[in-house]
Amino acid sequence: MKFTVKKQDVVDALSKIQGICSKKTSSVITTCVLIRVEKDRIYITANDFETGFEGYYPADVESEGVIAINARKLYEIVKDFPVDEILVTEVENFWIEIGRGNIQFNMVGMNPDDFTNLPCVENASFFTMDSSLLKKMIERTQIISAGDDKKPHTQGICLQRVTVDEKTVVRMLSTDGNRLSKAECVLSEKVNMDDISGILILKKGIGEMTRILIPGKPIDIAIENNNAFFRQENETTVIRLLEGAFPEYSDYITWPDARKIRVNTKACTAMLKRMSILSSDDYKAVVFTLFEDKMTIRSTNPELGESREEVQIDYQGDSLEVAFNPRYMIEALGLIEDEYTILHITSGQTPCLIEGETDKSYLNVIMPMRI
Amino acid sequence: MSGFASIIGQLHAIGALTRLIDNHRIPNALLFTGIRGIGKRTTAVAFASAYNCVSDTQSPSSGNNGPSTACIDGRATPCGSCSSCKKIENGQHPDVILIRPEKSEIVIDQIRRLLQILAMKPYEARLRVAIVTQADQMNSFAGNALLKILEEPPDKTLLILTAEQPSNLLPTIVSRCQQLRFRPLSRSEIADILTRQHGIHANQAATIASLCGGSVGKALEMNDPGWLEWRDWMLDTLCCWDRLTVNVRLGIGEKLLASPTKLDQALDMLAYWRRDMLMAKFGKTTFIYPDKVNLIIQAATRYTVSDLIACLEEIHRMRHYLSARGNPKLLMDNLMLKLA
């Protein structure tokens, strides 16, 4: 095997897979990247059995072949290579020669037959969406990190594709048991395929995929067998799906009796930040009291002291008291782009819904704390 | 060679497994029991290959879109040459997960990692197989964590546990597994394995086979250079045991502790010797050390039956405390003082 390839192509691809190849698994081969040379291109593949990546790049091919080589070391070698074109030659017995002449590395590779191939993508039916929209949805759902209880629905993000009013809506859901995040986007073109009723994709894998995502280019998505495929031109990421299903959540987001409280997003965030100054792990709740056009927020920490702040809101009716973890609130508000945010509060025991005043594509649900 | 054909002996267990395959019935969990070194893990791996061999199978490619667990087809004779069989044999298959004790026990972290892997759908296997070897070495935390999978096994997943003594496992685990007993191998079977698969000379193989108690694992340990000499020394010591002073016995104890790998066998021999003496007392002739029969009969006259039984109990207690992580030095000194 012998080929010459542009340095930048390889460096970009290798930097994308470092996360995949650095993970500890039962098999040593996962630390390797597989380079397959065919016709006029090279295929770069990495696989840790949870997340996989494959990309192809143009190359000047002298002879075809396949090698497996430590991804981290190859990246370090290639990254600081002083020339723009890199010559790679397989010598024998998995020995690989990188460069020639003044600079030359000889590395021992591994048997490429041990490498587990990525699941086949050929027959998958893809739908296309804007990668920036996808990225935004991921940011909005990934804010909730994996829960400790190892339940599949807290370890993964749920992806749905449904048809609503003749339009295709892609929805992502994430929860850790205390809160839930729902992000939606409407595709510009209707997808004529069966709906995806809900699959769970590992949060870690999604994180890996966002690193690989190139903004501005459309992305093709397919769910096939046990895997989710994300393809952008020449690069494909494969993430293994989780067993199990996302729990039924519609009861948690429909509260017809909820009081709608309109707050300024930025001011409210700043206020909550002030309130959380005095909170600690043992005393993290901030208490919201709603009474006659006023919202009072206070946090009490017997070890440090207490703080209190008052804002004018539009509220009529009985006094209402509810406590939340301020961090959850701050994170939710941080993802709302509207100037004003609507808080839907029903009672001290029911969840609070947070959404933008006009942008209904994002909803955050936070369970209250016991006072 | 792979598959069940390579497993010598164990016809009963393999028959039961083949019936499972033929009847398209996959239990949630299997528990293989029997002394170590008789092919429990090898059989488990072969069973995994039986379900995942991809050469010329009925269902397409890797079978991810295949039927649910209820009708996954296996075959009693995996080819051993397809990519799936090879990966399973080399321990590279992403869906055949092997868990063995780290150091002396299986800890909860290992089980948690397994839970994490099982939370995902299988990578490519028709039937994912998680093999927990020496499951009786699982501590109680790990055992309870494993119960979770046994209670709600994921789809298309089979759990195989291997253990020497099911009584050392949590009863809640044993009750959730289909148990399959593996028998010690016969002398001729062991000799056959030793000569054919490990190239050991027939004479030596026969000697070892008669001593290893039906375990290939043990037999291979015995094949270590110096083992036979060590055994001869041990036997010589046993022959003159009743004439040894306390100091000498303590010295012997120290020597035994110095090679921890042989400690188990040393305790065996101490026990077998007394067992043979008991046999002699009751006029039986089934000796473990038939070549020393005269010495045994002679020595037996110097002990009473209750003395011998007390000694055996003492050895048994030593083993028990050792497994409960007692101080080996103190235990050995204690034993040597008591085995007069």
C-alpha cells in the first residue's frame, strides 16, 4: 500500500476521531484508526463499538491496501509534519512508513483484520436537515447530562421524527429524572417516510458527533437496525442505539391550570444567579412566592445567610409558593433566545414549564423541590 | 477447531445445549457449574459462536433486523472460520463480553460496565452473550447489581455464568438461572487432551491425568517443570510426617506458603494422605496414593479414627479461612501445630 495525501485532510479527520479512539474498551484495536486505500481515495475509520466514524478523502494512490495504526500517535506525527503532502507506505508485517527523505517515521501497526467494521449504511434511508438546526437541538437537549441511575432514557437523547399538519417535525428529548428538555424543528421539506416514533441515542455519542459536525452543511440522518447514522458529504458518524424507550411525558407538559408568568429572560437569569450565591449543596433551593403582582425569590442557607429579591409581574389570585434548583432554571433560561420567557407554574408540587414568549420550539420542564 | 466438537467430555452438558438450539429455546441465563478447568468457559464461548456464526446462515448478513429472541436460530456446529467465529475465538467480538475476576473477585464496577454495554442494542450479534466466569468470586455488591440484568434481561441477550460451587452464589442469582452441571473429565479424556492439544509426552500425561482430579486446568499446572519433583518431595514428607518435630513441621508450612500457586494442591495432598489412612483403617483399598499403600497402612496404626477426622476438619477450616482472607502465615502455623 502506498499513497500521498494532503496533510490538512488527514489532520482534520484524525482530530475528529481522537475522542473515539481514546476511549478505553475491552479491545486494543479500538485505539487504532483503519486506513483503507481504494482507487483515488483513502477511507479513515474509527470505532469504539459505541460511536464510529468514517470519512473518505482524495489521495494520490500508488497501490491499494489497508492498515490499522494507533490513532493518537499518527495524529501527533501528522499534525506537526512540516510538508503539505504526506507519503504513507506499508512496508511489511504491518510496518508503516510515514514520510520519506529528511523526515521519516516507521510505526508498527496492528492487524487490520481485527478491526470491527462499521455497520453497513448502504441500504439506509436518509432524510436531510440543516446541520445548524440539528446542532441547536442537540445543545438544547444535551444540557441535561446523563443521570446516575443508568436508566436508558436518562443515558440517551430521544430522537423522534413525526408528521404534524403535513409537515415533518424532528424532535429531541432529554431527561435526567428531575427535568426534561424538548427541542423541535420543522424541516423545510416534508419527508415521505415512516415516522420515527422514538429512539434513544447515547448522550456521549451525540457529544462526539457534534465535534465532527461541520456547520453550514446539510446533514443526512438515518436510523437503521441498531444504529443512528449522521452523514455529511464524505464523513459519516455511527452511534449505537440504546435499548428501551423514552417514557411517556405528555402528562408532564400539559398543565391547563398553569399560571403564565412573563419574565425578562436576562433579568431573571441575573436574579437567579444572585440568589444562588448563597446556595450550597445542602441548601440549593430557591423559593418563588407569587402574590398580587409580585414575585419574591429568596434563598436561605443557615450556614451563610439569606437573600431576597422582588420583581413586578402580572399575577392575580391566591398566594403560591414553589421551590426550584436555581442551576436548572439558569441553564434553561440560558437556552431561550426570546427577550421574554414564560414560566408556567401550577402549584408547589407540579413541574414548572419554561419556554420563550414566541419561540415554541423549545420547552424545558423542571420538577419542583420540596420546601 | 471451534464449536462443541472441540470440547472433550461433557457430553451431557453439550447434549442439553444442543437441545436448546434445536428447540429454538434460549433461556435468559445459564449457570454452568463444576470444578475448574473442565471446559465451562470454552463451552460458553462455543455456545456464543453457535448463535452468531455468519457463514451461510438463514438470516441475512449480520442479522440485525432478524427475528426477536424467541426464534433466533443457532447451529450446533459453528464454522469456526467466518469473521464472527474468529472474532469470538479471539475475544474481539463486541457482543460477546467476558467478565472474569480482577485480582481475587468480581467487583461492582465490572458489573456496572457490563450493565452499560447491555443498555445498548447489540452491535452486530444475533444473540449477544455475556459470560461471567468464576461467578462465585463475585462479591455481594456485584452479585446484587447483576441481579438487575437477570430480572429484566435485555432483548437478544444471554447471560452465562460459570461457577465451581453454586452454593457460593447468591441464592437469588441461582434461582434465576438454568443450571447445567459439568462433570470432571475421565483419566483417559485428560490424557488425550494433554497429548493431543498440548503435546505432552504420553507417559507424563498418564501420570498427570491420574492426579489432577479430572480438571484439565489443574493438569496443565501440574505440567510445570518441577511439579512432579515437588510432589515427590511432598509425598516423602507425608510418609514420615508422624516422626517430624514441631519445628520441622512449621518449616514445611513456611515452604508451602512460599509457593502460593501450589498451596491448594498441598492442602489437597495433606487431606488425601489422611483420607487414605482412614481408608486403611476401615480395610478399604481405594487409595489415592496406591503406590505408598504399605507406608499408609503402617502410619495409620499410629492414629485413631477420630484423630484423623479432626485433622481433616482442621484442613477444611484452613481452606475456609483462607478464602475468607485470613492471614495465611498464622493459619498455616496453626495447621502445622495441629497436624501432629
